[in-house]
Amino acid sequence: MSVFQESENAISASSSKFRVTIIKDRCKECQLCINLCPAKVLVRGSKPNARGFRYPIPEFIDKCVGCRTCEWICPDLAIFVEVIGGEG
């Protein structure tokens, strides 16, 4: 079961094992996280951040394997993956 949360500054989605959080205003829409995610968890969002860039949405969080590729590849430190249950 997926749980989505959105605030003014961030959007996050949680599965039974992982939480993916995106800090909206740090994103510059490079799409590295979207393109390199092996599980295709992230999709390009439609809403712009304060700088006019569309940040990714963790729409398919139930597919997340917790590899943290999105977190490591982000040049702006805009995305974080947390282990919240089970083994990661």
C-alpha cells in the first residue's frame, strides 16, 4: 500500500519498505533520477517548482527496491530514500 504526502517544500511516497522524498525547489528537472531508476519508480511531474522546473513524482513507490540510485545521481541533493521497514 502506497502513502503519498505533499507539503509546500517536499513530496514523498512510502511503501511498506521505503520512503522516497523529493525536495521540490532543489530540483532542476535534469531527469537523471527518472532515467536511471532501474525500477522506474519516478515519473516527470506536471507542477513547476519556484524556479519553474517540474520535479519528479514517486508514483510507483511499490516498485522501489531501495537501491538509492536516484539519491546518488541527483546533482542537487533533491531526492532521498529511507528504509522504513524490512531489509533494504
